[in-house]
Amino acid sequence: MLTDAQLERYSRHLILKEVGLAGQEKLLAARVLIVGAGGLGAPAALYLAAAGIGTIGVVDADAVDLTNLQRQVIHHTPDVGKEKVLSAAEKMRAINPDITVNTHPVFLRTDNIMPILADYDFVIDGTDNFAAKFLINDACHFAGKPYVHGGILRFEGQMITVLPGQTTCLRCVFGGPPPPDAVPSCSQAGVLGVLAGVLGTLQATEALKRALGLGTLLTDALLKYNALDLSFRRLTLRRNPRCPLCGDAPTITELRDEAPPACDLKSDCCC
Amino acid sequence: MKITVNGQEKEVGAATIAGLLQELEVKSPDQVAVELNGGILHKSDYETTAVQEGDAVEFVYFMGGGQNAD
């Protein structure tokens, strides 16, 4: 049962016939993990908190840096130096005291990711760390958790939603991470700050659709966004029978550590 | 022959995907995923996969960037 204040707070959801009271209750019962309280994670966390996702976990081991503020809109100037998970949780609770925010001030590794994932039903990848992205992909596969991959760089972004074992995964497309330093990170190549808002908000949309059971997820598809010509292109993907993780003869049968991150951990793991 | 590369029509002469990566001077070809007519190609098939009139080819960099594929 929603309280009177909740009926008012969520009224714009409640009048959508596709959401309604039943849908809002689904959102309040949903549990979403956001990995990275950075560029992508910031808008995702703000909108999911506002939407009334009942339990939101935020994973990040970094502290807020002045260079983050150009795009990581959940962190404000007085937060510089503060743990990102705490800075994010404060804003999320201020937007919506209905929700529970769990903070996980850790870097995800093979030995800590599975127990964290176990508490959630959908995962948003807001990292910009190749090893972490593949770790999330693999762990979600083994845990059977749906997740949405997102990435931004310079003026472009891309995303893929994965239902493990059912739809194309990151390794179906890319195999494994590029060698360290082969692909520039945001600190090396730059990123237009607002790109994080576009892609992070689209990732949050996938989390809401999944919780509501509404619409069609971005599965077996890759969305490419280019800010300079304002184009969205959707490529069709197919599962790769030779995928090392979810193919016919997988070679990855347990979590393993990939090469160290290509990016500067301090300032850039969450573009 | 005419093919579509990243949504834009192009006139190319390459006979294979490996040749196409060279002809279009795709940066860091070992880090790009190639989608041909809606399916991702395995890297070991680049040398043997023919490019044909009307093909739709997409170069996808990890993270939607890295380098500009166009």
C-alpha cells in the first residue's frame, strides 16, 4: 500500500496506465545495483531514486575529485574529497527518503563481486574500466543477472542490455578487453560531459523497463550515439556461438581477473 | 562496388573484410568488432570473408569510442 505522500510523489507514474499502482509497487520492490558513481552512474542513481526504485546499491571506492564535476552531476563542489558512495547516497536520500541506498565502497574483484550481485535483480555498468566491464559481464552471466553495459568517450556513447544466457553478451561482440593503453580513457581522450547524462539516463530507462516488465529491452542490439551529428544508430547483434563465455564451447567457466585497468584509477574509472 | 560502412555508402575495392580494414585505414583493426549484415564476425574469419555489393558493414569499438571508426 502506498501512503498518501507516495500517491502524490509518484502521481505522474500512477496516471500512466502502463505503470499505475501495480507498476509503482514493482518499482518500490525492485533492487538495482549501480556500479560506478561516476558519469553514467550519477544520472542513473538520481533518476532511479526519484522513480522510487526501492533498493539501490552504489559501488565505488573512489573519492570525489574536482575533475569529476564536469559530468558527474550527483557530486557537488563541497563534496570534493568525500567518498563517492556517500556523496551519491546523500543526494539520492534527499530526493527520495522512501528508498534504501546501500553503499559499497569497494572496487569489484573476482573475490567480492558475487555476494554483492546476489542482493540485486538488475545491474547498471557505469564503469570506464575495461577489466571491470568484463568482470561485470562475466559475473552477471554466472549469477544470471540482467545488466546494461554503457560506455562514453569524446562525443560518442554506446550501450547493450544483456540477459545472460539468452542474449548477446559483451564477450560475444568483443571477446575480451583491449590490451592496456590500447584504447584511450576519458582522462586521456576527453568526453563531452553531457554524454554521461544521455547514456546514464538511457541505462536507467532499461532498469525501469525491466522492473516494470514494459516495452522491449536493448537486447541483441547495440545502440551507438553520436552527439556531433545527434544520431542514434541501433545495430542488430547475434549471439556468437564461439563466445568464450556463453558460446557452444565456453573457455571461461569461472570468474578470472583480466589485465589491469587501462585507465587512471583515481580520476577515470567512472567516466 | 558499393557497400554501406557505418551507415554511409562507400565505393570500395577490397575483396575481403581484412582488405577492407586496410583500405579504409581503420585504426587499431585488432580492437574493432566487425558487424557484417547484422552479425558479428569472428576475427579469424576476416581474411576469408568476402565483401560483396550491397553489404552493410559496421565497425564497433569497445566503449563507443577509443578511436573514431568513421
